[in-house]
Amino acid sequence: MDIDIAAAYDSMVKIVADAANVNTGMAALIDYCDTVYPSNLWNSIRILNYVEDEARLRQWLVSVFTNEPVPPAVKTFWCGMFNPVIDDEASCALYISGSPRDYSPESLDWACFRQDTYRPSQYVAKSQILHTVYRTV
């Protein structure tokens, strides 16, 4: 099955922008994904506790910025996802970093780890949702 990535992106941006809260947004995103790519996997993803994970991620971010304030030189932030190995098990996690360089859509130089990168010691967030989805699919 061919998926129109640009159309999917546009639909997902609209769904997220229109969502009243994380549960409403995730339900709409999963419904959309199920129509584009029907699968029984969506049912196991639909029942996850998104509110609890959102609260945990918010707490993590506040803690990071409170315990390791962002230096004044930081102009841009970037978040990413990667696949760490935790307790000998592959997973999926989020990270946050900052750069003293200006954002540029033409280049990713601003989003590279360098000596002057803001990379707090707790820059990785452990999301139970991401871990579960990664292990499910």
C-alpha cells in the first residue's frame, strides 16, 4: 500500500492542532492511521495511557530546565527520537538539546551536537508510550 507522506503529514498536523487534549488528539491520530493503514495493532496502541505519559514528560522537561537552566547563548532547541538499549532491550526515547546557532531550513548545522551544545545531563526522556509502541510494532 502506497501512503502519500505529504498528505499524511498535513492531516496529522491538523489533527494535533485541533485536539483539545492529548487523549482526543491521540484518538484522532490513531483513527486516521487506521484508515490509511488498517491493522489490528492500532487497538493495542489506542488503549495506552497518554495522559499519564504526557504528565511524566512535562515533569521531565520542567525538571531539566529547572536543574540545568538554558544558557543565554542558546537560540534554538531541537528534540529528537532515538533507539537506546535499556536493560539489554531496544527501546525508543526522546531527547532535547539546544544550540547557540540560528535555525535554518536550508541546513541542519544548528542541530548538531558540538562543544557548545546545550545537552543537559538528563537530556533523555523515558516515555512509556514510545517504549510500548516501539515494542508493539
